[in-house]
Amino acid sequence: MKYQYKMKQLPAKLTASPGQSKDHIAAEFLEQLVNEMSEQGWEFDRLDPFTVEKPVGCFASLNGAKSQALIYNIATFRKPAE
């Protein structure tokens, strides 16, 4: 079976609202996203880390700074291709 895929970049940082429990904030965020995408016909497939190298500026490189690795989480959704 062939599938159509859609990727969603998750926020690097979540902030709890006043009174909101910080214990499950990531799970609640992902659950909401998966349910929203499910309503649009998308099935949650997987969650992957994705690393992007960010070069440093001129002055930082003169001081010996290296590039910075930024890690993003990508949620993958799929549905049968039409």
C-alpha cells in the first residue's frame, strides 16, 4: 500500500500555563496534535529527532566557537495515497 506523509516539527520548548501540571505537558501536547491530525484523516506514524547544524557568526568563530547542533523532534503522520 502506498502512503502520503506529512511531517510536523514539534516545538523545542513547551511552557506550562499557570496551574497546568508540568509532569505531562509533553504528552498532552502530542496527544492533542495526534487527535487534531486524526480528525483530518492522518494516522500518527512515528516521532524522530532531527539534527540541524547551525554555523556560528564571524566573531564567535574567531574565538574558536564551533557550529551548534540543534535537535528538533519531528512527528510523522500518514494516510493511504489517493
